[in-house]
Amino acid sequence: MELAEARRVLGVEARDDWSVVRAAYRERVRLAHPDIAGHGGTTRTVELNAAYRALSIARREGRLHERADEPPVATEHAPTRTGPAPAATRREWAPPPGPPPDVRFLGADTLVLSSPPDETFRRLVEATHELGEISYLDRSSAIFEAVVHLDDGTPASFVVSLQWRAHDASCEAFCTLEALDRAEHLDVSGVLTQLVPYIPLDRGT
């Protein structure tokens, strides 16, 4: 999607800074949720995500304020990441409270929390707010998505879906991480390691 079209979809101007773009995206995604917009909201959400993705790439490449009447600025793409799993960046740092005792890893992409589904959902959403911006949330399906920016500048979609485990009264949180500026699944373990210390205690304990 071209920058001019992306700005039109989000209702922003070339001169607007990133905080304005992000706020416009969040508000429009909220209004496009099927609970509010009906079945047409799904198509609208796809369009909004494409616009946000285009502007995220432009921001990373230093072209956020580029206008259609200006020649594009040549940029060099960052080399392919090797080494440790990517981590999310945060605008403001605050020391995490520490990992709660009822959270554990199940493989590299799944967390297990010993709390009921509604409480687990709340805890994970609250923790994810520390790393990124919630872009989609569906309590009835126990799934949410956040946009996070990784330490190499990559904007990424962090998706969490829950499944109740009746045999031990716990919840599995299956997590994925996908780059928004290219078709690539990323190692989510680094983001999960960051996330766990911010998960609040179960209010029922």
C-alpha cells in the first residue's frame, strides 16, 4: 500500500508524528471490531492493518513524513537477523515485578498459567501492554493481538490464544510472532521471556 493511501485509511497527514499514527490506528481498529461494526469489520480491519504496516515500514526506513511529490529516499535494508531471539523495545522502562509462581513455559512458544480463562486473559493482556499496543482483542474466542517493535526495529504482530486444560485446571497460552514488514514467522521465545515478569499475580490467590 502506498503511503498516501495508508494515511487516507488511517486519517492522518504526512506531517503527523508516530504517536498520532498509532492512536489513529488503535481507535479505528477498535471501531472496526465485529462487535461494533458487524461482519464488515473484518474487511476494514485488514485494510487498517495494511495501512499501519505500510507506515510502520516507512517509519523504520525514515520515510514516515515523505510526501508523494518528493522523490523516495534510498535506504539500505538491515541484514537478516542471526543469534538470539528478538526482543521487544519499550518506550519507557520500569523494573518488572518478577515472574509469578504459577507461570511456566511449555516449549518455546507456549505459557501455562494456573488461573481460570478469564483471569488468565486479563493477566496476559495487562502484561502485554508493557511491551506493545493491543490491536485486536476477542474475549469470547480467548485471543488477542498486539503490535510490538523489536530491538532491530522490526514491527511485529504478537498473537496470544488461550486453551483451557481441564485435567489440571490451568490455561495454555499459545503465542506467535510475525514480522509486519515481510512474510516471516519469528522466534517468539525472546518476547515471552520479557513478558513473563510483567504478568500480574492471580487475583484469586
